[in-house]
Amino acid sequence: MTGPGDDRRTAAAGAYPGGAVASAAVPPPVAAPPVTAPPAATDAPVLGAPRARVDAEAGADAAGTTAATALATADPLTRALAGPLAAPESHPSAPPGPPPASRSEDGYAPGRGGPSGRLPRLRIGTHAVSPAALARLVPSPLPAGLVLGADRRRAAVTIRLFGPEPTRVALVGGVWAGQLVAFRALALGARVVVLTTEPTTWAGFGPAAFGRAADRVEVRVDDRPVPTDGTPQQPTLIVRDLPPGATRPARFGTATPGSWQAELTVLRRLDPGTASALRDSDLCLLQRLSADESATAQQALRLPPDSGRFLQVMADDMLSLVGGGTDRHLWISQTPVEQHLLGAPRR
């Protein structure tokens, strides 16, 4: 028996030399009745099919029809050499395409934009929440206050410098660190009053911070009373700068800080005579200390031995925060404006 596959192999055999020899070995069959050309295919070409494919299929149909007509009118020997001829297979119809995408009420297909590329309008309705689920919603705590720097996890380290109750902070370090704290207090809207016996170290700090003559920075060298008019909108930071060689913290004025005021005592040199300022403060900020200063701070603040040794090897851009329920080391993280105004970290 023969089939379509035999026809294709027979056609291929005649395409190269020797194909006629292979066909001659076939015994002469009985004369086949005339074969009429098959009806033209009625299937329409598939939309989107390549043009070359459509032309090739049309050419194959025409060639098959011509060959069938020629063989039907040829002599019996020619038909015998050609072998049985099967009718050309009709082209299968194209597979059904995907169903049309559903449209929303706005006329847009899901996940696609409209003719202008815009997405459909967002429809926001009401949502009902049970009281139990609502009780579990709590706001995440965010750091608030004066930013000192960042810890080793790169989390912001802040202190609550101003509040209804006065705050006392002792800073063991140089004038640079004191001016950094004062500059960041100005960013909170505070007024800064500096009490020092060396006004030249603070000269020009206010105009440099604001770019003009500022009335929010005042440098005093006399014993006038300390202002007590701090408000939540404009708190007051009192900086008591203790120059080197002093045996006790400088106490300018007789009034103590009031509400919405903070007192920052800058200890340029820590020794047993000035260690009382650490014990009387709510918070202590420490720059890198010498061996003698580290021993004094360790005794006054009751620090563990490891902390006392670390205070001697801290980098220039680091501070140690002691008090307030947490003791940690932090990096100052200067801003470009602070670098331009105050320079590189130093003591």
C-alpha cells in the first residue's frame, strides 16, 4: 500500500540523479483512471501569517493541479514511471485564536492602558475594620530631637535637648564639638547664649551660621543674669565654655535653667576638679580622652573598664553618649554645611 508519505519520498527521489533508476525497477501497474484536479481550497489565509508562506502554499497548490492534469492526459508508461499519485492534502485550518480580552467599564483591557497610555482610574472604596484589628495598629516610633549622629547600625542617634523640664549636658571635648551642638540647636529654632572668658573663640559664629548679623546668637563675657524666656517655639541653649586651666565649671549668672532651656557645659580638659560636672548632668558627651581623662570619666560615670579603654582610641568624628538610659558610641556624620562652617572634626 502507498500513502502520502510514499508520494513525498517518490518526489524527492526524482530530485537527484539516480531517481529514475530507482523508479524503473517498479513493475508497471495497471493503467490508472484519469485523475481530476481537486477542488481549490476554500480556507482563507490566516491573518498575521508571513507573506512568503502564503505565496509558497499557493504555488504548491498550482503545481499540484498542473502535475495532476498532465499525468491524466499522458500515456500509460509515463503514469507508471511516476507511480501512484495521491490527491494533495488540503491545508488544515488555522488553530482558533485566544478569546478577546474582557473590557472594564472604562473600556480598557485589564493590565493595559488606554489609547493615550494612561491606566484606568483607581477606584477606592470604604473598608470596614474590626475593633480588634484597629487596636493593633500603632504608629512606628520615629527619632525626634537633636541629631547627634549615627550608631554602628546607621540608625540616627538623637537626644531630647529641650522640654518642659530643663536639661543639663556636659561635653568633654573642644570648642569645635560645642559649636557643632550649638549649630544643630539653631536648626531646631533655638536661641543660643554663650558664656565664656575667651570670646574670640566664638567670634563670628552667629553671622557665619546665618550669613548675616544674627540676633539668635549672643556671646557674653560678663556676669549678667541668664535669660529665662525659653518657649516651645524658640527654646534657649546656654553654653558655658570652660577654658583650659580652670579648676571648676564656670558659673556665669545665678539663675538656673528653666523650662524649654538646656545648659551645655563644655569641659575642654577633664580632671578631678571638673569631674563634678559629669555627675550633675543628665547627659554626657565625650570626645576622645587621654589616659588621665579616661580614668577620671570612668570613675565619675562608673563606666566598665572596656569603655574606659575605648574612650582613648576613638576616631576624631566619634562621640560617646552616656546617660538617658542608654550608653552608646556614635559617628557625628557632618553635613557639607557643617564642614564648611566648622571644619574637620577635632578636639
